[in-house]
Amino acid sequence: MSLDEDLLTRAQQFEPEALQTLHRQLYQPVYRYIYLKIGDANASQDLTSDVFLRMLEALKGGRGWQTTPNAWIFGIARNVVADHYRRRERRPEVELDENALPAADPGLAQTVIAAEEQTALLAAMEELTDEQRDVVFLRFMEGLSIKDVAEVMGKTEGAIKALQFRSMQALSKIMQQKGGDA
């Protein structure tokens, strides 16, 4: 039995240590993914909580991951974000907080440079399609395998490889046009 299978078995039995391990390993990556998709810190926290509630419901129902916990949880997160946008279309929200990013610990020149690079990259990623943005985020920011990304997105591995290639070409072109490094 692999570590993932053992963790799934223990999590399905609602063993506190297994659930804590899943939460500890997956909370920040899921939050970052959701924040990248919606750009609102408070809503991202709420939706991340929804992801973990859905995870618990699935475990209670005897369902779990087929390949890895990461692919499974990002699949749930993707559905939660889609549900969020569907609800938002029905009921528009008024944004109350202009400052969506949480305060960061200042670290001078390196922090400023890193923030500028990250801002440029995120701005360039906004110009990608949703699928391209998902592939770039899941592959390079969260380090998921091609197989896991294919599971999350409901596509074949070959389709993910092609989408990744096109995404990187598009991102490179956008960064070059904006005068950034590709």
C-alpha cells in the first residue's frame, strides 16, 4: 500500500492525524490557486474552506483520489471556483476592500524585485485563457505532474502537454511584448 493509499484509508476513517496532514499539505496551494483565479483574499479563504468541506463530504461518502491527493483536491477547487462564478453571475457582489493582498513582511530590495517580477508574471497570466492559466499554475507553481493536471482538468495527458506548450509560448510572447523576461 502506498503512502497516498494509506493516507486515504486513514482519512476516510476520519483519523484526525490524516485529516490534519491533508489540510497542512494542501491548504496553501489550494488557497493560492483560488486567489489566482478570483483575486479576492477574503473570498479565497472562504472558498478554500468550501474545498475542504467538500473533501470531507467526499471522504464520508467513500470517495477519494484516483491518482494523488493533489490532483483530487485541485479538481475540487476548480469546481468550487466555477460554482463561485456561477453564483456571482446570479447575484453580483460589491467589493468592499480595495486592498485584497494581505500585508507582507518587508525585506527590502529583494522583496521589491520579487514582487515586481511576480506582478508582471501575474499580469501576463491574466492575458492567457482560463485553461492556459490553470496549466501554468498547476504545473509550475504547484508542481503537479502532467498526469495529475490531466486528472484535474479532465483532459488527456497529450492534451495537457500541448496546452502547456501553447501556454508557455503565449506567456513568453506576452512577457516580451511587455518588455519583461520570458
